[in-house]
Amino acid sequence: MVKQDILTATLDLAIDNGSSHIKGIYDELGNAFIFPNVVAQPFGERYLLMEQGDPLDFLDVQITSPALDSEQYRHVYVGNLAIGDEGIVHEIVGDKAVQKKAQRPETMVTLLTAAAYAVAKKHEDAIARGKNRIKASVNLGTGLPIREITKFSEEFAQKIAGGVHSVTFVTTPGFKGVTVELEFVLPTGISIDDVSGVYDMEATAKTQLAHKGFGIADVGGVDMDIAFFRPGLDLDQRHSTGAKIYLNDALENIRNEVNAQGEELISSTAELTLMLVNKEYEIYAEGKVAFDMTPLVNRHMRILAEKVLKYARNAWKHVRYANEFWFIGGGAIVLQPWIEKLNAELGLPLRFDQTEYSQFRNARGTFFLLRHALKQAEAEAEAEVAAAADKPSAAPAGSGAPAQPSAPAAADPARKPEGGGGGKA
């Protein structure tokens, strides 16, 4: 029997598993990717007219994982390919939004797909030369909403690091037939999403947050995390909190009202999210405006902006040292015009992150935390080896075991990373 040629690989990967979109960064900040958080159980078979296109737009995968009990997630379409599929489509709306992120099977499906994509993308030259099996060791950084971090982080970590996960690309152009075997290490444990975003802002923006007392809200498609920091980036665990705002459900209501015109003008909440981020309120068909969403969007988004601002103010009024309040995340980009209109009468010191960075803040911050922890672990291991070499050994020569590296240390969110670029994600 001929032994199969397996490519072994390592990867440093940060994933922000958002309710609307999955954001990932691997090995360096410039290697960033994003795809909609949509999963579909396909109906029938899929045929490619041409085996061309961006693999990220055609994520057709088979997954075998100890973290997934149900066979229904064995073969799935993920991201753009899942949008509009005739099979069973899962978006994080309705009942799915009510579930805990750590416990939704879709969270593991998208996380594993994102990791397999990053590994395959890194080694696409080897794949082009005929490699079709990759065994990857992944240093992973990822997070959970603040409301889940205490009760569910250990359970979530065990799902991720509790065995070998296998992802095979079925019809994905460029990666067709490639299997990626994934083993994960979590050097920073499970991070708090909102805190990770602050870490990136301090590392790359000119906000000088470390010298301030402030609050910050990470507005997502389902959850809104609210964290407060004393000067020195000291996280206030007592006043930090979270709430479910169900932005995706509001977007689903808008989508349904638009599609009630007689045709499916918007195929998913993920598509609508991008339209609102880009302020595209008019829908065209055959070159003409088929529907103007402006009044509809204004009505729903104002109601949601009032809810978000109410949550923020209720938490903020108990924190005397917080002199300003920030909004980050994809949901903040969507809601910013309506929050600013409401605040025009209140005059509160509210701040919004730069649009081009906001959606990737958590992924970037998680990446910085991950790289910082890996560097710290490497330095500690080298120091331990050096100390062992300098220390006289009481045992006979040749009897001692080599010094073992210490476990990776979790990076302190309050510490500024070494370096860090400010390039667009």
C-alpha cells in the first residue's frame, strides 16, 4: 500500500464569529477574509458550469467533527453559496438568535469552515501542485459575547480543542477534493469579543484609550456587549454587561416587507446588512428602481437605535469615571445615522469607530492577543531553557530530560502589543 502524501502545516488564526458575518485573519493582518454567517443543508446535487471563481464564494464542505452530533451538518454550503439555496437555510435569526452562540451548531460549522479555508488558502500553491490532504495545527484565537463568557467558555473551548476535525471541500473551485484535518490549540483561551476590539483600537488608533475612563459597546447582529474601562485599560467586571438586541431579526422584518412586493428582491439578512452598511437603500431591477427602502429602514432602525441607546445609557449612568462612550462592530455601522440623530438632542459624548475598521475590530484585536501570547510563551520557554543550561545539574550526565516549554500564557488585554499596524483589514 502506498502511503498517502500528507502536507503538515501550522497556522495562527483569529476568528470573530459574528451573527451576520464571519471575519478571519491568519498569520498576518493583511490575510483577512469575511463571509456571511449563513449555512444551508443542500437539496440535491450541485454542478459547476466552470471550475473557476473565488473559493470563498463557493464554500461547499463535508465536515466530520466530535463537536457536531447531528448528521444534518455533515454536508453543508456556507457563506455566499448558502444564500438563496433551495435546501434548508440557517441564518442567525428567530429561534437561532435566541440560542447561545457557544451552543449553536452553526457556530462550529462556520468556525471549522473558516479554519479549513484559511489553511487551504495559505497552501493554495501546494494544492495546485496536487496536494489534497493537509494536517494542520492551528493556534486559534476566538471569542464569545460577554453574557456567555463565564458559563460557556469552558464548554466552547472543549468543543474546539477536543479532538481532530476534518473538513473536505466538495465542489469548491481551486480546493475541490482537498481535505483539511484540524487540531486546535487555544493559547489565549476564549476571549471577550468587546475587549478584543478595545485591544486593537489601543494598538492601532489614535484614541489614547489607555489614558481614559470610557465605555464601549460592540453592536452585533444579535448581541450587544457593553464593557467599561478605568484609565490604564482596567476592565470593570462589575459594570460590564450585555444584552440581546436582535438586529438580525429587525433586518429580517425589513427583508420580508420588501420581498412582499412580489419578488425576492433581497435574498438574506447578510445581503441586506451589506446594503445598509453601504447606504444602498434603493433596489434596482432591470435598470430601474424597483423599491426604495428608505422609509421602511428609517422606521425599523430608529426603533432599534432607541433600544441600543437605552441599554447603553442604563449601564453608563452607574459608571462615574467613564467620560465617553464608544460604538464598534458591524451593527454600529448600520445604526450610526439613527443613533447620532437621537443624540443630537441629548448631546452625549458618544464616539463611533472608523467605518473601515469597525467590522474587523474584534478579529484584529483577537489576532493581536494571540500573537502576543505566542511570543510571550516562546520567550518564557527560551528563558527556561537558558536557566536550565546555566544551573549545575545534580543528576549524572545524560540522565536529565530536556526542559519542557511552559504552557502558553494568556495575553493581558490591558497590555499594549508589540507593534501592530494600522492598515485596512
